[in-house]
Amino acid sequence: MLPIFGCPDSMRVQKINTMLEKSIRKCNPRPALRTLLCLLLLFVTMPAAFADISGIYPQVHSLFPTADRFGETEGTPPAAPVYQNNQLIGYAFLTGDMVRIPAYSGQPINVLVGIDTSGRIMGARIVHHEEPILAAGVSEERLAKYVDQYRGKPTSGRIIVGGQREGYATVDAISGATITIMVVNATITRAVRMVAESRGIQSAETGAQPTTSITATMREPISSLPKTSAKTAPRPVSKTTSPPSPPTTNAALSHTPLTAAPAPALPIFASETDDEEPLWVILWSQRKLEIALLLTGLILLTNILLFQDYLARHPLLLVRVRLGFLIYTLFFIGWYGLGQLSIINVLTFMKAVMHQFSWDTFLIDPMLFLLWSFVAVTLLLWGRGVYCGWLCPFGALQELTFKLARKLKLPYFDIPHMVHERLLALKVVILLALFGLSLQSMSWAIKAAEIEPFKTAITLRFQREWGYIAFALGIIALAAFNRKFYCKYICPLGAALIIPGRFHTFEWLRRRKECGKPCQVCAVECEVQAIRPTGEIVINECHHCLDCQVTYYNNRKCSPLVEKRKRRERLKGPDPDKGSDEPVASSGLEDIPISVKPVDKTT
Ligand code: SF4
Ligand code: SF4
């Protein structure tokens, strides 16, 4: 009954039953009908008799295997007493009743937790979450194993994720789900402390010696807990994600490897100092190095954009700068910092704007927040090209694959312009479909967003089921034979970036009046096919690679400059345009035969 009404509180059930009784009396139905309604009422009411926490969440039995009775959820913060032989042995409670920290999805994670009267956590079971990273790549079993590590940990809240620190208990991280597990850790530790303090339970000690501040912390009143986390806000539980599991020994759990491969250098996240600060502040302060490196990269990219004309006149320098930046994007932003933006971010943002917007949701990952902020500005200034051409880790992976393929002299397949123009609409259709799905169900949209190979290739570094890996590798292989095939025709994020990019302010990519009329050099060279046969650059499709700008300044490739140079040479005069004589080597164009051929402009 409770899940039907979405109410975790048995008092509410009783209220509902009282309301039903009153309604039946008011209707004054005939005796037979009244009997039928009463039977129905009895049927509906019956579960309320078992409305203790064990009736709603049978998983609680696995937290307290020796318990013979669970009381009603009561008190502030709400918790259900647990008995054995009429002796109080602990409390069971839902973190959602007291701590609601927005996670990656923007929604809090609800965890069923048990603590005993000696100040130890009896275990934890996740009962509801909407985390896309978990739906997409990290299995529920891994998440269940992760929270199982809290069994036996002290209720002091001194628990860190990854690493070792004196006076702290440690839980192992899950690779690729840093934000989610950080939120789970903060949620559990804060809720556990709140319940333990309110019931006068002294925390057990960790394996290491606790510091003196633990005692002080235990004496702090609940009101000292952060405002954002101390909300009492029960919410419907629609998904049971963690089945009951048999008790496991603490030692075994603490040594259970949760990552399929060596975990990256995950930062150490402690929860002891978070009493005064929101979680995002702690996360930002603990990722200072990553933030500094990201800001350095963004400043460098800003300078590349500001001095793009200089770079275009020095093609070899541009090639090196661009290659270095793409490697930085792939390895640092993508594989190390997990800063791959996704259409899921866009859908989450739109959902938040439509429902309840909270900065906390977006600040929780500094890499994503800074990247999105930078992208928002560059979209309005230059369009989508800055992100797609320079900052997207999966885009960088495709570019590097394309360059390697040119070095290996693999064949290149061009797509006729008419077909290309038709195919461009495909990514917009995919975007609209995902948006429509997200309005109906975010979890459906998240599953459908698997059309993005980002999670497989970047976030999870190819540590997934073979089907996902094959899909991602197939997309990357396509990029070897047709530059950024996925970006041009499939990527829903690229399509989403087009919309604000339409309002860009600057047109810094230079064109000549001869471009397209009749010269087709740039249009043929641009493998992203962002230059129309008529000569204009379609900014919505441009990836700001600057290849066409190199040609623009090259007096051996750009037709008007070639004409001028030849005229000067015939007159044996100096070249007034001072165009670049350096060979064009960006993106392997030198390996592709370029012909200036007439193009059907009607297409
Ligand atoms: S189109 Fe998509 S995959 Fe390609 S660079 Fe842009 S965001 Fe990345
Ligand atoms: S060649 Fe020019 S038009 Fe084409 S993607 Fe690069 S910058 Fe944009």
C-alpha cells in the first residue's frame, strides 16, 4: 500500500484510511455495497498493520539478521527502533527523510541504513536513485557492493572514499562514478550522525585512533548540521534497487575490489568538515589541481582563438598546437577528469529549469561546471565549433583517429553534398526524440542516450559489456574513413549546441569574395563539410579546426592569392600579400588529392 501512495510514513497511511472511512459513511451506500467497501477497506488497510519499516523495506532484515521486531518510524530525525528479545539493538531509517543532497542526476539518492546502539553502521541498501552514470555503465551490483562497505563503520561520520587517513574509516571508490559515490558517502555519513546524535549513541572507534575532535563532534547539536542537508523531506520510492544480501564480513568487504581496472587517482573525500559547507565546496577544494589544469587549458584555448589568424599564417605551429591540445582534451579532460559533456547534462538542466532549479546540482562536479560555463560563453561568441573542435574528448578521439588514418594512408570516403545535407537532419531528429522521451521518463531518455558512445569510450574507458564497446569502436572506426562522421550526423549533443550557437556574435573565420564563386578549394578541403559550394561557412556545422583559414592565407592554395603571386612572379616583384609559403599540413590534408572541380550549386 505504501509504495502505491508513495508515502514512507505509516501515520500517513492511517490518515488515508480514516479519510476513506469517512468517505464511505458520507456516501451512505446500501448494506451490501457497504460490506463490499468495508472488505475493500480492510484489504487496503491490512498492510498498514505491517507498516513498520520491515514491511515496506524487507531489506532491513539483512541489516539486522538477529532482530525479531521493528518499531514504527518516529522521532526527529525519523528512525525506526529495532529490537531483539524486547531489547533495543539499533535503528533503521531512510536517508531521504533527513538528507537530500542532489547527485549527478540532480536528484538525491535514498539509502536505507541501520545503526546499532554501540555506534556502528549495521549496513546500507540503496532503495532509490536516478543516477545516469549507474543506469549507463556501473551495475547495480557494484553499487550495492559499494554501500555494503559501510557495514561496521563508526557512526561518527569519519569515513573517506579512497585513500587512508588516520582516524578515518575507508571505503573503496567505484571508477567512473565519483560524483555519485561522493554523494552517497555524504548522504550516509550525515544521516547516520544525525540519527546517532539524536538518540544519544556514542560512535564506535575506527580501526585507527580517533582524534579528540570526534568527541567534540559527537556533542554538536543537530542544528549545526548544514542547512541544505537537514531537510526532512520524505519522497516516493519508486524503484527498489538493492535486493537483500546476506551479511558479509567487514574484512572481506574492505578488500573487495570494486574497479575492473586500476582506479584513477581519485581524490580523497572526507566528510568530517562538511558540517559548515555544502558538498560542492568540499569537492571543489579537493580538486584544486584538476581545476587549475582545466583553467589553464581554457585560457590557452582562449588565446588560440584570439590569435587564430597568426596561427593560420603559421600552419606548422598550428598543427602542433592543435595536436597538443587534442591530446590534452582526450587524456586530461576526458579520461582523467571525466569532463565529457553529454546530452544527459542538457536534459537534466532542462528538467531542473522546468521543475526546481538548484545550483548545487550543477556545482557538484567542478570539471563539468567550468566546461559548461566556458562552452556557454563560446557558444554565444563563436558557435558550437569551439567545443566540438577543441574541447570534446570524444571529438578529439575521432580527430586523432582521423589523423592517424591519414598517416597510414587509409582510404577516405567523401559523402556527396546532397546526401550530406539530408543526413544533417538526423542528429536533430535524435535530439528531439531524446527530449520527448525525457519529458515522459528520464530513465528512458538516459537509456536511449546510449546513442552517445561517450560513456563507453571516455567515462568508462572501454570497461563495459562488449556490445557497448563494439558500438563505440565502430563509431571511432567510421571517423577514420570519414572525418567526424558521428559528429556530423548522429551526435544529439552537437545538435543541442547548434540551437544557442545560432545566436553567436562573431564571424572570425575569414572568406574572400571569390570563395565559392568560382573557387572551391576550401569547400573541398573541409572534410567536416561545413562550407557550402556557394562559399559560405555553415557555422552550425563548423568545428573551428582552422584548416580553411590556413588555406585562406596560403598563396600556393588559395586561388586568388595564387593568381596574385603568379602575376607578381611574372613581373618579378615581391609578394605584397605576404602569404604563407609553409606547406599545409593540418589534419593530413596534404594526403588528400584536392581538385578544384565545378560543384552543382543547386545542391
Ligand atoms: S558533435 Fe558531439 S561528439 Fe562531436 S565534437 Fe561535438 S559534442 Fe563531441
Ligand atoms: S575547415 Fe573551416 S569551415 Fe571547415 S570545419 Fe574547419 S574551420 Fe570550419
